Amino acid sequence: MGKFYDVVWTEYIPEYRETEKHWKIFFSPEEVKGKSVLDAGCGTGIFSIIFANNGSAKVTGIDISNGSLDTARNLKNKFGIHNAEFIKQDMLELLFPDESFDIVWAWGTVHHTTDPFKAITELIRVLKKNGYILLAVYTRTRLTFIHEIIRKTLIRTPKISWKLISKILAIFLAPVVFFFKKREKSRKGEKLEELIMDWYFVPIRHYYVPDEIRTFLEKKGFVIEKYLPASGRFDSTSNFIFKARKQ
């Protein structure tokens, strides 16, 4: 996974303003002011930068990809951010003490671990009481098996060809996205070729229905405060999102 994102998050950086608009669906500057934040699986660090720019006291971005962390640090320097740090850590074995953070942000990351529920359990452990966790998780649909057949076929192609294949697929799939999309994508600022890379070439990808994650969180003592059933243009490539408070 680390080597995969060494490629992806050094090539593709989401557009800041569009990503910030998306972030404001879930949090406001008032909510995060003075708070400590863990960006779990920070990738390019774009969400860490947004939290830092909107008043968070300290933001810690973690990732297992060295390339992603380099991108995040460069982005931090570009924006002149002083209240964020980026460190290499495995989400399945966090090195932070219990109840270290007021907010845990895990956008599209736990489903790329070998054990998503263990990852969520670790994120819960380091979250303070009355703190918030945000989880964006891939949706399992009737078409998931088709995506998996395509993904498991494409990841067997030479890695050197992945970016080229993604660009070619983006050309052919662009009309499909234009004519048959069900909704606008809530998180904008991403190229179709970037999305295709993440859909079809990622080595590990798990899928769930919302009730599985909802039930798990509620059993852990969380209250669901916001639920977005789909964030993508198609159900079969979409995340569902929960923002939940730890009682």
C-alpha cells in the first residue's frame, strides 16, 4: 500500500479550495478551533492543511507512504503552516497514548488496511471522550464484484504502465461519467485518471454497507451526528461517510 501511494500522492494533489468546500460539509472553523486533530492516512496532507488553516491547535498527519509524507511536508511549506506535522505510522498499531486527539479524520483510509475494524478500534482508542471521528468507507453494492474483477486483473499489469492505463481509461470512461452519473461528486478537485488509479490499481480494498459501520460505532458508544450515504457520482464507486461523537 505504501509503495502504491508513493506513486499516486506524488502525482495527484487535490485542489485546495474545492477540497475545503467539501470539508465544510462536516466541520466548521468554530468546531475545530483549538482542537487537536489526527489525520489518519493523510495522503497529500490536504485535509491536514485545511484543519490547520481553520484554527486547529495541532494537526498530526500519519501515513505509511513515504512519498505521500514528502508531498504533505512540501504542501505544509507551501502554505506556511506551523501547527501541523507529518509522521510515518501504521494505522493498525498507533503509537499515541489513549485519548490523545479531539478529532480523528479518516477519509477513505481504513478500507485500505488489512483489518479495517482493527484500524477503527485503534482510531477510537486515541480519540478523547466527546471527540469526533469521521469515517469515509467504500460502499458494497451489487456491482462490487465487477469492480473487483477489473481491479484484480489490472493490478497484475506492470506497475510502470499504471498511470498510462489510467489516462487511457479516463478518456474512454469520461462520456460514461458525463451521461450516466447519478449525482455530482461531493469532493471535487480530482482528475478522473486519479480516481481510476484509486479504483482499479490499489492493492487492498474492502467494502461495507453503512449499517455494518453504524452498528460497530454505536456498540463502541458513539452517537452518529452526520451521515452522507454517497459521496461519488455512482453508487458502485462511492464512499458513505459517518461523523460520530464519542460519548
